[in-house]
Amino acid sequence: MDIDLVQYGQIISKVDTLEKEVGEMKADLKVLLELANKSKGGFWVGMTIASMIGGVIHFFAERFVR
């Protein structure tokens, strides 16, 4: 079984490059997950405020528009 040292070196180089890229992707995913978790709270607060405003408008519309 013959092993071509040049091809072996190229494969090792590619593996090293891929490992570096995967590490960078993991870091990017962690940042994206943190941002997504932060925005979830803001989304629900916004939905709550919009719902309350809609309820107040509905209340006054039922009482005074008829």
C-alpha cells in the first residue's frame, strides 16, 4: 500500500482548514442564538403592548361608537 505524501499533506491541510472554519461557525452560531433569545423577549413585550392597546380601542369603540 503506497501512500503519496503530497496528497497526505494536502488532506491534512484541508482538515486543519475545515476544523478552523467549523470553530468559527460555532462561535457565530452562539452569537446568533444569543441575539435570537434576546429578540424573543422583545417580541413578546411588543405583542403584549399591542394587545393591550387593541383591547382599550375595542373597549372605547364598543361604548361610544354605537
